[in-house]
Amino acid sequence: MTPARAEEVLTAVPRLLLPAGTLTVRGPHLPLGCDTVILERLADDLSIRTGIACAPALDFGVSSAPEGPGPGTASLTRKTLHRAVNELIAVWEDVAAIRDTLILTAHAADQHLEALSTIRTLGRVRVADIFALEELGPLRQSPPGRWHGGEVDTSLVMYIAPDLVDQARIPPGLSASPELGERFYSAILNALSSRLGN
């Protein structure tokens, strides 16, 4: 987007979508950074549907996996993520008069969500953990429990970017499919589109 186009879009709709991904292990069959892959697609589609501009994704979040970091992972501290997001939003408020920001995340670690949800701004900042949306519950085919590399994120990546899923490493018995991913994705997109209408 050119500066002139950014000014035009942000003047018309002074709101912003910010995908906040992570670079963590989600399972042996999913790519590092699959949160970001999902969130970038979602933010792009939300932007098209709502007219709200989309900022480039933050690729790093706060990871506190009990099993520790895996090869290729990278994480920020809660304080660093909090400060970075605060500074970005402050600039967007100052330069572009943004007064409503929706931060999208697919990572429910307490420190990650805390860093994103305690932003101090002039306007309104909301955080949407896409995996916590109640609209997903009725669509699940397996009982709640496993999130990393489970039914929801595996199905979403199978739908959005099937070439990134290592089919040979999918855990046996995992209920995941591109068709289920499409249903999850539609539910998330519709729920967030509806909430952004406010």
C-alpha cells in the first residue's frame, strides 16, 4: 500500500487490524509460525469484508510452552511485546488518528494475552483470541483439550495453506480436514466481522 492509499483508507475508516502471531511449535506436522499464517489470511479477509485497514503481522509473541522451546522457535518477553505494541499503536494514533484497533491472536498463553490486553492508548484496543470464540465449540468433532497441533489449528492450516502441513507427521486419530478448516474459518470470520460492525 502506498502512503497516499494508506492515508485515504485510514481517513475513511480510522480503525486497524493487527495480527499478532507467534513463532512456536504447534505440532510435528505444522509449520513454525502457523499462527501467523492463519492470522494474516484472516486479517486480509476481515479487511476486505469490513474496509478496516490491516497492519503487517507481528511474527513474534510470548511463548511459555511447558515443554520448553523447540528448534526454530523464538519468543519475546511479556514486557517487550507489551512495549512494542504500545509504541506501534501510539504512532498509529498520532500519525493516522487511529482510534479503534483489533489485535488478532491465536495464542492463549497468559503472558502473551496479558501483554496484548494491557495496552494504554487514546482509543479503544480489543484483543480477539480466535481459538477462544464460542462459535467454534459446536463445530468441534473431538472433545476440547489439545490445542497445539490439534483439530482446530491443523484443520485451519489444511484449509488455508495445505502445502505447509506435513501429512506424514499428523498424529494418528486427529480429527482434522480442509473441510473442517473451512467451517472453522468461516465461523471465525463471520463472528469477527459481526463484532467489528460495532
